[in-house]
Amino acid sequence: LAGLRTERFGRQLHLRDEVDSTQIVAQQLTAAGAPEGAVVLAELQTAGRGRMGRRWHSPKGKGLWFSLILRPDWLPLSQTPQLTLLTAVSLCRAVRQVTGLDAGIKWPNDLLIDGRKVAGILLEANVENGTLQHVVAGIGISVNLTEDDYPPDIRAIATSLAIAAGRRIDRSLLFVELLAEWERLYALYRSEGFAPIKLLWEALTVSLGREIVCRMPQETVEGFAEAIDEQGALLVRLNDGSVRKMFSGDVEFR
Ligand code: BTN
């Protein structure tokens, strides 16, 4: 891959024309001993996975659909939500850098432009005996989709970089930039902890200081999104004045 500036991220690169999901292929490679930083990138996914059991629309050649293997065996399990935020920061910074677009992070891990979703992150952690073994971090970026590429039900809530920018975006350039940013922040996180990542996240988020509804499989919480804490959890102030800590969920603005 031309222009790759990383030491490990993307150095082992598995390019595929068509897969069910890059997450599944990456899990298999992980089991076969693939190193940290190995990436599976596909032109087309026939069963792309979204969060909460949803599908991820991944048409051929129009996006960046890939999964990266992490082996953060040094990370306490309770801190895994921070990895999601770190990934979102890397994604947001790379998109801004390459496109000049005003992209923002919606907690925990959606990338929005003009209030519409342009990219998503799916982290699947493997835990054994209470310790983190590896994480398969999937990123889907809708790069060059046109309005017609979207099924009608998601057209209203989704956009692509090309739609937002009004021009085609070079996928390789974005991919190379993202891997560089991600590797850099991952190293920073390992040496300095979550504090510098938290600052970057706070500067790029569109979720804080707003009334939100957060939906989880078991319950729905409504309140004011006040802050994220040291763990990476979202702190939501409820109507009764109490504060709830959220680790995941689907946020809607009110
Ligand atoms: C979401 O916002 O719901 C997360 C979407 C994640 C999509 C990416 S595309 C590459 C990787 N492979 C998958 O099947 N899903 C992730």
C-alpha cells in the first residue's frame, strides 16, 4: 500500500474482493496467530455487521470496510470502553485531515457530518478468564456512496464523504492517514493513559451538553449528557438529579 507510514498497523494486510464480514475473517486470522496491527480490508461485504445486531450496508468499492486486530493484553478489562473512544478520535481526525469536512463524534462511536452518519465502529473483544485477549476493531466508512446507493430507509439518516464534500474522496489516502493516526494514538494511550485521548475526544464530540435518549437492550434512559469519565463512560444526568453511567447504547438527540 503506497504511502503507509506505520510500523505495525496495516503492515500485514489481507485484501479481499468479497467477504461475509471482515470481522469474521479477522477473528479467524486472530485464532491463527495474526499479529497486532493485521488488517482485513474488503471491497464488498455481503453480511456486514453493525452494532446491536444490525446490518452494515457495504456496497462494492464505495467505502472502506475493514477490521484491525489489537492485542492489548496490558489493558485492564474495565478500560475497554476507552478503546472505542480512541478509535473514534483516530477516525474523526483522519476524516477531517483528508476531507476538510467538519466531522463530529457521536458517543460512543458514530461519526457524523451534518447530523448524518458517515462511519461506524464495531469493537469485538475476546475475554478469557477475566482478561482481555484480543480485540477485533471494525471500521466502516461510507466514502464514495451516492444517494442512490442507500436503501430508502437509511438514506435520510446516512451520508457519505463524497456527498458531504461534493467530490470523490481517495480511499487509499484516507486509509493510510487513519492507520497512521490510530497507531500514533494507540501508542500515546499505552504510554500516557486515557487523559490525552479524553481531551481529544471532548474536542471532537457532538454528544456532550445535550438532552439525549440512550437506548440499550434492556432499558431506555433520558437525560442530559454531561461528560465522559476516566473510564470512558458517558455520564447522564436524569430528571431526578441523579447521574447514570452509560457504557454503551444508542443515543438520539432530543
Ligand atoms: C455501527 O455503526 O453499527 C458499526 C458499523 C461497523 C461496520 C464495519 S465495516 C468493517 C467491519 N466489518 C463488519 O462486518 N462491520 C465492521
